[in-house]
Amino acid sequence: MTGFEVHPVDLRLSLRARSLLLEEYPQAAAFVERESEGRWRLATGVCDFAGVGRFVLGLADDIEVLGSDEFLAYLRGCVKRMKF
């Protein structure tokens, strides 16, 4: 996603989420650090929450959102608008 303003995002990923992230966005490897066995951390900035939001909501069981408050508010808004 493109834009000029950068917003922080901090995620804890399972091995599955990490693998899918790097398959789709290989350049993200520079921002992913191993925390422990099977757990990875992605701390980066994004110009738009849409792409990372889609990723997080699609892998909700495999990702823990650590921050930012702005991103958490974005996700809550997405969930609120969902229709099942």
C-alpha cells in the first residue's frame, strides 16, 4: 500500500504467519526477528492499514497485535463492519 504518512505496526507471528508473510512479501524479512521457538516479531511502518489489516484478520489465530493503538482501532472498526 502506498502513501506518505507512515504508521507503526507491531505483531507477534506464529511460524505459519511468518511463512505466509515472507512468501507474499519477501522484502519483509528485513523486519522480522525471531523471539522464541515458533514465535516471530514484525515491527515496521506502513502507509496504509488495509494490506496488513487483511493479513492479520485472515490469520487471526496466528497473529497477536502488540501495537499500535491506531492499528488496533482500525482492526476493531473492520470487525465491527463485518457481516456474517
